[in-house]
Amino acid sequence: MSELSSLRKACEAELLSDILPFWIKFAVKPGKDGFYGAADLQGNPVEANLSCVLTARILWTYSEAALHYENPEYREMANLAWVVLNDKFLDKVNGGYFMEIAPDGTVAADIKHTYAQAFVIYAMSKYMELVQDDKVLAVIRGFFTQLEDHAKDPTHPGYYEAFTRDWKLFGENRMADNNEPRSMNTHLHVMEAYAALYRVWSNDRVRVRLTELLELFIGKIIRPAGHLGIFFDEEFNEVEASKGTCSFGHDIEASWLLVEAAEILGDKSILERMKSLCIRMADAVARVGVDQDGGLFLESTRFGSHLRTNKHWWPQAENLVGFMNAFEMTGDPKYWEIVKKAWNFIDTHLIDHQHGEWYTKVNRLGVPYLVEPIGDPSPYYRNDWKIDPWKCPYHNGRAMVEIIRRCKEMC
């Protein structure tokens, strides 16, 4: 009990005294005219495009924070993110949300990735929890219908990956490497978004789609060993180039998000199957993804024989929550030991106790990379920025909220 209480207090201090104030101080433009697209390691603004994903994640984070804490700045941040999304990113002609906006407010990238659209729904659903406004719900409902009409493949499982401005299929459709017809990552976040939506709008079409997505993970995406497949063909068979790769951050993130989604759905059969699978997923990550110090490796290739041993910020946050979830579900102390080590690694190596927020990436021994290392490039984000199109308060902020809540429930 005392260990749970100590962890809760530490995570609450990190959330309230570091993560949330950092973004209020350094992400907001003068006059509260929007957000900077990037900031350096000290928080100084950098001229860069603002991404839809970053803006949506700010909306989610501060909506969630405002639900738990009576701080008017949190609601103000959420309100600002809502305005920015709908004033600057919304395609007022064709619907949907653009990928990037230039510093002068013009559209810099008009491709509509399903991944990014899902984060808009996820964030808006959390904002709806906060404001309880029928006008907000009407926006979400209309956008959900439009996304379903365009992105849901009518003849194959799952969703198309990306579109042009006018909703024509876009051939360069992947958010990462292989440009395959389907990706685990997009479908994980569509599932996450629809679970959040179903929480605030118990619509039959949302229920059906959420059920389909959970069944898709059970039947196609989760490998027998417990890791997630990465890239798939149109029938949702994993492609050969993908089969040797494990993404440990996605594995452990999915292990708790899938259980949460099944609980929101309320289907007992799916929930029981998902609980069993998610413990298998956590065990798979513990076996080959967690280092002795509690840090989580990024990924492995060649079926686990080649590890990328650098430790990126977002998998460490998901590592903390995923094993806390496994401990909460089973009571097995081996998971709690990983949670303690994971938090110690984060507190010792990831948090920048001088300038605030978390470093983007550290090496296996926990030394931060302040520039990009040769031979191990980061996907998308930069090590010399604290804020960028992908570096956001969502993974670590959400992790702190989850740990605080779960510790309170278990004490």
C-alpha cells in the first residue's frame, strides 16, 4: 500500500508540476493565438509546421486534466486546442482534418491520414466528456459518419490508410516504412478513438465498428506469441516483410488499451478473451522487450535476435501503464516489480529535471541523445526538440493519469 501511495504521489507531482505546466508555458503562442509546432530542449520556439496529431493530443491531454483537476488553465488549453483544430485544420470544403499547418496558418500538408483523423475523434470525445455540449457532440457525430463513409473498406476488413484533400485514396498511404494496404498502428488508434466515442455516444454503428476492430485484433493482428503484427495486406494477412519485427511500445500500449475498449464496449465474451490475450502480450514484452533496469527497448527485428536498444520516451510511458494494468488484473507481483523499475528509469533518465518535460530518446544506459545518432534514426521526431509534430503531452501525461487512478483504486 505504501509503495502504491508513493508512486501515485510521484506521478501526480510529475503531471502537475512538470508535464502540464511545460506545455502551457512553452507551446502556446503569444496572445493565445494557437500553438508552436516545435520547441527546442529549453522550450524556445522553433519555426516549424504545426501538426494535426500534436494539436489533437493537446486537446485530449488538457480535457483529461480538466476532468480531474480544478485548474482553469487546463480547460483554457483544451478550449484553445478545440478552436485551433476546427479553425485551422478542418477542411471546410471537403470535411476531415489536414495533416499540417504552416506557421503563417496556411495548409502545409493536406493529406488526410486515417491515423490523424482517429486522433481527432479520440480527442474530441474526451473534450465532450469535459464540456457536455450538444454542439460538440454534433460535430463529432458528423465527422464519424464522414470518416466511416470514406475510410471504411466496404469489401475487406479494416480501414484505408490515407486520402487526398478530396477523399481520393492516396497511394503513399503509410505513416511509416512499408506503404502496405493496412497497418496495425492506424487500426490501434481507430479502435482507441471509437472506444472513446462510444463512451460519450452509445450509437449502434459505433458499437458495431468497435466490435469489429476488437475482433480484428483478436483474430488477425495479435500474433500467437503475443506480439502485434505490423503491416498487412487487404485481407489482413501479415505481409512477409513485417513478420520478423516486434514493436514493444505498441505491444504494451495495446495490452491495456484493448482491455479498456472491451470494458467500454461491454461485451463479456470479448472482454474475457481480451483479458487473456493481453496478459499474454504483457508476458511477451516482459520476456524480450524490458531491459534489466525497467526501460523498454524500441523494437526487435529478425524475430527478436536484433534489438534496437535505445529507449524512446513514449514506449517508457506505455510500459508503465501496461504492466500496471497486468498487475491490477492478476495481482502477480512480477508485474509490480516491472512497474517500479519502469518508473525509476523514467524518473532517473527520461525526465529533464532541469528544463522540464521528457527527453525524446536515451541510449540503453539512459544517457539522453541531444542530437540524432548515426545509424539509429528516430521515426518522425527529433532528439533536439521537446515539442515537435509527434512529441506531445499525450503518452506521458496519459500515463501519469492512469497510474494515479489505478493506484488510488488499489490502495
